[in-house]
Amino acid sequence: MIIVGELINASRKAMGAAIKAQDVEYIQKIAKEEFEAGANYIDVNAGIFVGKEPEYLQWLVKTVQEAVDAPCCIDSPDPKAIETALSVHKGIAMINSISLEKDRYDALMPLIAGTDLKVVALCMSDEGMPETMDQRLKIADKLINGLVQNNVPIDNIYVDPLVQPISVNSTFAVEFMNSVEAIMTRFKGVHTMCGLSNMSYGLPVRKFMNHAFAIMAIAKGLDGLIINPCDKMMMASLITAETLAGRDDYCVKYLKAFRNKQFEFLG
């Protein structure tokens, strides 16, 4: 399971204030906590700073990588901001995200083509947000083929089938999970990735629903998540779900987590 730590995002009130103040100590504290909790990538997002996003995004990459030995997930639709951030990035970054929306696709593809960058391919098009598995598969097919034709290795592609609130439509969770299974089956070598929060939007006890949703999606083949890795219950649930899904030979990862006291909080 590839974990992208989601906390360094300017849309979070405290984080936005820290980025604006160039609070190195706070940013690095959060990055260290995410990395030590198991994040493989640290998401960096400065999207609220219109006109200054490239500058702040570059600063975030430098600040995070001075604190942790981990690549960043550079989270922006703006190719200029991504290019500026990549100029100081160490190692192979992840780009979040390209979609089938024409303007976004045409702007980001030249930056991604022929590189070793990991890329989140979001199932969104100019026709709007897909609601069914078939709609998602149609977009995923075009995105994957477009990236591969532009010399992006299939192993570097993380398809995000797009999570939508179940409070709006009771089929959205099922359609998402069926999409994950179909993508992982049909496009051998590709990965799937998503953030969880939209699924529980507008509902009480959101954290509990997000946990259950993540476990069910893993059973369908999901192998990447954009989450708060400092959520101990979530991380323990993911480790257990992967073991139960047959992705942990001889329960090695599960037993390692136990030895590392990752289940200790359960009492």
C-alpha cells in the first residue's frame, strides 16, 4: 500500500497560516510525523495562494525534504507551479494530478511525458464527474493509453477513480469499488489511488465511515491512499486489510506492525 500523507495542504486553516508565515518548524514537524507514521510520499499543496503558488510550493518541497528522506506528492493543477517545485525536488516525485479535462491534460502532459515521475490520473473529463463504473473505465482507458503513449511507464500510473459523497447517491461507494476492481483487472501493472474524505461528506462519524470504505476498497484491489497517516486506527486497519486481502505473504507485514507496537493503542 502506497501512503500519501495529506496534512501539508494549504486548504487546512492552520497549515495555510503556517505556509503564509513560512513557519519552517511547524511544516517540518508535520512532515516528520507523517513520515514516521508510514507515509511513502508527503503531499504538498499551496493552492489557495493565487499568484504565489509556484513560490510557496517550491518552498514547501525544500522545507519538507530538508526534514525527511521522502519524495513529495506535488499537488497542483498548475504546470508552472509543478515545474517550479520539481526544480528543487530530490528523487522521483508524484504529480497529483492529470485528468481528461482538455486544458489540464494539454498543460500537464508535456511536463510528465518521458519522465520517471509518478502520476495520479484522475477520472475526470470535460463531460463532468463520472458516476458509474463504465464512465470511469472509459476515462481511465484514455488516460492510461495517453500516458503510456507519452512514455510514462504503466507502473508509474496511479488511477484515481474519483470518490464522491454517498449522501448524494447511495450507489457511489459501490460504483467506486467496482471501478477499482475493473481497473486493476483490465490494466495490468497500473495502480489505483484515492483520497477518502469525499465519501463521508455531510454525514456524522465520518472517520468511521472512511475506515470502513478504505478496507472495502482494499479488498477490491486499491493499492494507494491519500490519508492522514497519523491516524493510528486507520493505519492499523490498512495493514490488517492488506493481510486479509492476500497481499501479505505469511503475514510478515502484519507481524512486523505488531512488533513495532502499531496495534498497542488498541489495549
